[in-house]
Amino acid sequence: MPMEVLIALAASAAGFTAGLLYARSKSRPQPEPIITAPSADEVETAPEVAGVTFAVRAYDLKGQIYYTGQAWAWDGTHFVTNAHVLDHIAVPEHVEVCIGGVWVAAADVVWSARVDVAVITLADSQSVTAPDMAGLPGGRELVFMYQHDEDRMVRGRVEKDTEIGLEKLKGLFVTLTLPCRMGDSGSPVVNKDGLLVGMLTAVSETGKEYASHSYMLSAMVLRQMVPYLLGDNKRDVRRPKG
């Protein structure tokens, strides 16, 4: 089933009638301010999330930046993002990850044809923090995400597990109240303990710069998909054609 259909099903199951947009962007307009102030407990429990989020950009054949997104480290060599951020590139070198202010070109890129997950492989291991993973988050659990452009952390809560799954896996999509925008695709979402609970994948379409709701692939799916993509599997695995 195409990923766009799964996203639509997830939105329907979550009770939202608004359309969905992949959280990717070619430009970064000035965002609207987040009006809702965090509560005292949210401030006190905020983890360090800036160090686990890495900017990603993909180029077209003319050398122009085609997509921008975010990624997180599986280990020092492999970085995980959404497949829709880079599934149109011609060669791996057209994908770059920003590490310590330096853009590093990919040596290999692989993604799933059915689940919105991609793995970027770098030639040399980097000194980065790979977040530990949590299980499926509970309802109303506090979650956090870092936005590079504004150098700030945003907060939200888990609304529900949508019950939409792939091959009987529940928790493919989880609904969040994180205020996200186009360009946040691939961002790691962590809980108050700094454990990865998922990866931002789509935002609800509201007509505003910031969407009031967003959707993530849960860590339980990522925990299975990344090793699958890095293995010798051929089914539903894609690479650049160039």
C-alpha cells in the first residue's frame, strides 16, 4: 500500500478530517510564535534534545537543494530520516548530513518502498550521540523535539496510537500535539527521559505555518525497519538509480 494511503488512513483513524502534508520543505518561512507557554513540570522535565537532531539536505541533478529535513543517529555511521525526504535523489552523494556545522556527503542511501524510513550511511564514523529507544508511548505522555532553524525545543503530548500497522504491527503512526511545520521530517521525538519514542513523519494541514497536530512513526517500528534496511534484504528496499 502506498505511503500516502497509509498516512490518510492514519489520519482517519485518529479522528482528523484535515489533510496531511509530509513535513519537508524547500524553503523556511518565518514561523509563527508558539503561544502556549509550557507548564512548570514541562520545563523541569525537559531533556537535552539538540545533540541528537541533525539537519539533512538533498540535491537535484542541477546542484540545487531539493529537499530539507532532519535525521538522528542510529550509530556513528548510520543516520535515519524519512524516505520521502530523499527518495528522488540520483546518487548517494546528493544527500548531506550536517554534523558539527560541517555538511558530510553520504556514501550510501537506502529506503523502504512501503514504510517511510530511510538510512543514510557515511564513509567515516562520526562522534555523535545515538539515542536509546523507548517502547510505544502512553497516552498524554510528554514528548519533545528540537527545531534547528529556531534553535529551540518544542513540546507536545501523545494523543493516541492509531491502530494502523504494517504486517500486523501496531503503532505505525502515533498522533502528537507537537507544533510542527514543513521541514521537520525525520526529526527524532523523545520523552522526558531523552529516550527516542518515534520519528516525525507528517503534519496535519491547517493552512498555517505551524500545524497543530503531527504524526510520527513509533520507535517499535523503527527498531525493526532500520536493521532490515541495513541487512541483505532485497524486498521493498530501494537505492538511488544513478
